[in-house]
Amino acid sequence: MARWRLTQAHYLNVPGTEWEYKETDRTSGRQGRKVFQVPLFLNPADPADCNRDGEINVCHADKGKPGDIVFVGEPTPDMEPLDEEAEAISKACEPKWQHPIESLGGQGYSQSLLSSFEKQLTDMLRQMPTTPAQPVSVAGVDPAEFAKLQEQVAALAARNAELEAAKPEPAKTRRA
């Protein structure tokens, strides 16, 4: 047997858990249908999810008791092994679990992964250079044409200012 008890909410890959998307083509009237395999959300705090006396027991295929939820993949640190085979599988997976729950004080495995990613992002941002970008030489620009363009922009800005100054004040209407 290889059985575990869930101690935290999990998304587990349970065979047969599918999400179906249907769409009808307006021109032909045919219905397109796509089926996606999705993980199943199991929460031990929700009595509707519990399968054994207020708890959720899961197992690998053909390794559990009737009524256990069969899942595919490796166990997580938030799964408590219920037999020797499950303990052996969990021990083999422990090196992959970078932050054991005991060291994080009340956080679940998913929250510890999120904290780890945030720390990595912060460290990466600290290592990025903070010097401003240096000017880049553009060899294909003719200095005479660039000066001409600057004069045109200045003339447009001056004309725009003249038009704004000549604009009449909006009439204020008085309400009775």
C-alpha cells in the first residue's frame, strides 16, 4: 500500500478529472468540444471533500483501500504517510523539498515555494546594475538633417504656443 493523509489543501492530478469546453460555430452550427485534464482541489477543512472520518486519504493506483482518492505523481510535504511504502516514497522525495514545513513555522508547502520564489526575485533585482543607460551612437543619422528636424520641431512648438494664446476664453454660462 502507498497511502497518505492530506494535512493541507492540495491540487492533485486525479485521473478522470476533466474540464470540458464547448463552442458552437455560428456559420455551420457545429459544436466544437475540447476536454482538458485538470487537477482536483481537495481541502481537508471542507467536509464535502473528506472521504474517511473527517480526513482525506489518497493513494497511488492499486495501492490503497476502497474509497481512497487515487492520484498520479509524487507526494508533497503536506501529505502524512499512513504506511511503510508511503513513508519510503516520501523519504525518497524529501531532497526535492527545499524548505521543510518545520522550518517555516505554520506555512504550507505551496506558501513556502512562493516565499522562495519571492526571495530569488529580490536577490536577482539586487544584483542588477543600477547605473543609467549610456548614450548610444547612431552612425546612420546625418547631423545636418537632425539639426533641420530640431528647427522644425521648435517652429511647430512656437506656432502651437501662438495658437493657444490666440484661443478665445470659453464663455461662462450663468444658471438661473
